Amino acid sequence: MNLEEYFARTGYKGSTEKQDLETLTDIFQHHIRAVPFENLSIHCGEKITLELEHVYNKIVRRKRGGWCMENNQLLGWVLKGLGYDTSFLGAYVFNPHQNAYATLMTHLVVKVVIDGKAYIVDGGFGVSYQMWQPMELVSGKDQPQAPGVFRFTEKNGVWYLEKMRRKQYIPNQSFSNSDLLEKKECRKVYMFSLEPRTMEDFRFQCTYLQTSPDSLFTKKSICTLQTTDGFRALIGWTLTETTYNYKENMDLVEFVTLEDEEVEKTLKEKFNITLERKLVPINIKGSYTI
């Protein structure tokens, strides 16, 4: 495992000497635009493991993506290798269908401290809730980014992330009521504490999420990738391409339904993913929003 090979994977050619916010942001943006957030292993008969070397080989050498425990673990390793002050935190994801935060800590994020200021770096959420820049860990401050306005609030040592989106224009009106569309303009994303975590804290969750029939990740095959002006997502057979702020305060959300034979071709063309095993797409409704 080496940093040069990782940077070749993401296309980053900038400085590796400075441990400043500008460099961190550049490295981070190259990651989210090259490495998909995806759970396809679950739906093509592969096991997802947390061993760093396995994650590195999957994402860097096999040019795959991963979910938060893979993407953010790799990002944390890269940043630590460059000399950044990093630690892992654990978060509880908000479920809009239950209007409640999960009771299981399933989301891994990276905390980075630069010149005494703490930032959250999360390269493993995907779709429209994927931040594009490290977020300063301050309570109550709007932090506008291309995907929308993010904000942390802190209460009694617990931190909450929420995001405000723009209006949405959906040319294909047959998808205007799709369960893949986020209906609320302000959406809770997750909550977390500042207690440092290790990968051991996520072993049970890693198994649970890829085996339980109650898990979002067994109900849907998901692959999403950030672009220079939005993101694309393949959930089951539905391909979505979103362009942020294509008109003033308006995002363009385009949907298309693929045939079985188009799925793997689309993964290659739109996400640069070639699978070694046969994918079985799935999309059980009522679980995932963009």
C-alpha cells in the first residue's frame, strides 16, 4: 500500500507536503469524484470486510468503491500518512421513514484538526447528502456548498448534521413522486459524539448491514458518484443524474430506468466500475432518498 498509487487512482496531482485546509479539500474532492459510494459487493456475492489492506486493494487496485467504513477508513489512512491529525468518529444515521435516528452506530466519519480547528471529513455518504468540502465543527453555522447548505448543531455533547436543499426540477414527471426523491427541503442526516472510535467498533455493524433483511443495503443495490456539477446514482435499475443549481436555486434531477442488460454497461461508462461477479440489482421501495 502506498500513497502514490492511491493518488494515481483519484487523479490527485497537488501538494503532499502541506497539511492545510486547501490541500485537504483538494485531496477529498478528488476522492469523492473518483471513488463511488457503493454496496455492490453485497449483490454480487462478495463479502465486505474492514481490513485496511483488503479495502485498499478493492478501491485502489480493483478500482471499485465502497461504503463509509471503506471509503472513510481509506481516507483516514491517507490523511494520517500525510501528517494530518486525524481520528475516527461514529454516527447514527437519520431514517426519514421512521422519523428517528438509528439505534445502531453504522456510519464512520473522519475528524481532522488543523491549526486547532476541527473539521469533519466524510467521503462515505453518497447521493445529495455527500459533502463536497470538509466541514468546520462549529454549532449553528450555515456552511453553504455546491450540494446545498449544511449545518451542525450541538446539544449536550451530541452533534447533529442537517442539510437544506434547493428546489428540484424533474423533467420526467413519471418520477415526480418517486420514493428516491427527498420530499423535505431541510433534512436531518446523522448525529454523532466526539468519542474517538476504532474499526473494531464497527465489526458487528459491517456484518449486520450486509446480511440483515432489515438493512437498507440488502434492500437496494446502490452506486453513486459525485461529479464536477452534481452526482449520479444507480439504485436498482434507476439511473439518476443530478445537476446542482442548473438554474437559480434549482437542481435538475433526471431519471431513466435501465434494462437488465444495460446495468453493467452503465456501471462501466458512468462510474468506471467493472465487476468480477454477476450483479443482481435490487430496489425494494421505501428506503432511500436522493
